Amino acid sequence: MEEVIFFDNAKDSVTNFFEKEFVNFPPLLMSHFLNRFNDIMNYTEEGSSIRPKILFTDSIETIAKIMPKTNMLTVFEDSEATMFNSRLKSLLAIAKQDWCLFIDIKDSKISYGLIMSFRSIKDKNILRLIEENVSLRDRPNRINAVLARPVNFYTMYLHSISGNDLVVNLSLDKSKNHTFAVEVREFIDVTFSKLRTTQRKLDDMKNMYLNIFTNVLSDVNGAICVVVDKDYKDNGLFSDGIWLKEPISFSKLFTQSKSYSEEKLQAYASLFINMLNYDGITIIDNQGRIRAYNVFVEPNSKKVGYVVGGARKRAAFHILSTKKKDILGVYFQSHEGEVFFQQLNNRPKPIKMKTAEKIEKIEKPVIASKEKEPEQIQIEVPAIENKKED
């Protein structure tokens, strides 16, 4: 007897979210968006994954005026939604880094284009400006706007201008229900735990790292970043890699004087992303300095235990299994976009199971949500081993 499972719960929840958060959202446009929902989360161009940010609104000009140093580029204008798929395909490939794809919906036309806030890398990017801008939320004349942002191959994050959130998780693996914002903020706190500076400059540093790793999530196909103590001396664990003779210190670029070079910040941020995107592990310390890259370790299967995932994930768990005090934590990001940060004093327990137990009984789809947190749609079964090697 054949059993068929559909994702109707997620579909209904997305539809209901738009009905509540975006007055008179066109039904045809909603249908097109739902049909492309999975494609947007899994979009690739020339072998590279792209996780575009899509802003649905009816007031793109107002948003551009309110946001500081924000410009918009309108590319297409249509009288109806029939061209949605074609317009989306034309813009998805170039909606990278800090560019956000917008779809502006008026009574007589639908406009497609790109919007970006041209600010310092240490300032809030367009995503956070939209999510946190109180003046947009509290305007007497309501603005309709919903930001759709894929976090990985199986999770879409929806945020409305009124401050409500919906997280749609279509993964069959409950263990992959990680929230990027929570994981990366914990990682950044550990990364700057021993940097001595003013609170304002510390906030700038953390903000810059948050912008960098937001781009890493969307543009880098997998990464491991290990945080060590500022006085760390390698005893052989990370010997197979490239250690910098002098660590790259972002703090020196703008904490020793009142002025700083934005060009240098941007250049070194780009270099950092390139290191994270390169094969192997990138090592930084808890003063935010880049110490090494292209580092490899040989996982010990007996120590690590059974790990669901590829080589990159086994390497991350191997480092966590060392329990070394001067290794503080591991940031992991898979090719599919799974993200976690684990400190060594709070490391996850590897899965230990007999061969016969590796594939367990499939459960029925369920919806999991938590009070006072973004509503989450979770369709899940127990984890099975990934086919792709990370």
C-alpha cells in the first residue's frame, strides 16, 4: 500500500502569513511564489548555491527613502504577475552579497529590481535595517512588506514589516533545526571575548563579523571556523595548514584611531570570506584575529563516534572531541547550509548506534512551534546519513 505525504501544512501556513501581513497580496503572485518556494531555497548558478533575499512590498520608494544611504534599481515593470518566473530567474543570479531582490506590487503594475544600503561594513546591512527599522513599522500609513530569506536548502525565513516571523523548515532531520542568527551571535561573542576596547568599537567589530558571516551563509558552500585562545600555540593538531606570520587584526584597522579606512576593512573582509571558502579550516582567536587557513585534521572515528554528514562535519566533531581548553569553539556550515556553533564545554554528543539502528521508523509529519519565538513549521523524521560529502 502506497503512502503519500504532502507539505500542505507549510503551504497553508505561508499563505496565511501573507494574508495577515500583506493586505491584498495578489493570489496569482502567491501561487507563483509557492510553486518556486523550494527552487528559491535550492537555487544554484554555475554550480554555486545562491540564497537570495526577496522583499515583497507595495512601497519600495518609501522604504528606499527611509533607509539610510539606500538606493534601488528597477529592472522590470509588468501589468500582471504572469512573468514572475521569468523575472525571478533573471534577477536571482545577481542578487548576491548585500543586494536584495524586491518585488513592488501596485494596483496597476508589478516592479522587479534590486535594493541595497550603501553603508560601512561595520553598519547594519539591508536585511537588519528592514527587520529592525521601527519608523517603518510605526508609520501611520501602513506599509505592506514581507522579507523572504532562504537560510539553507530546507529552511525559509519570512519576516513582516510589522515584526512577525515565520520559519518554514522542510527538512526531514529534526537535528538540522538550527537558527543562524542565534548560532552566529554566540560564535561572535566568543570570538571577541578577550578584545579590550570601548563598547562602541566592540559593537562595530561584532556588527562587521555578523555582516561577514551573513555573506558567508549566502555565498560560501561550506566552512569550518575554529576559535582559539589569543595565546594559543599549536602542538600539532592544526599543523597541516597555513599559519600567518602575523595574524590579521581587524581591530587594529579601526580601534587605534578615530579614523579608519573603509577600503581596508572591505578588502580584509573579502579576504576572510575567501579563506573560509577555501578548502580546510580557518582559525581565529578570541581577539577576532585571523591566525590560519587551509588547515586539515584527520578525524578519529573511535573518538568521534557516528556522525551524520561528510568529511567537513566529521572534522568539526573531531576538533570538539579533543576537549582542549585553549580551543574555544567550532563554527560549522555545510554545503546545504546547515549551521551550528558549539563551544568545547558545551559540545554535542556524537550519535552512537548499531548498524541496524541507523535507519529508524519514519514518523508522520508534525508541526513544531514555540511560544514567544518565531513560528516554525517543521516536517521531520529521524536523521539518516547524508549522501553529499561536506
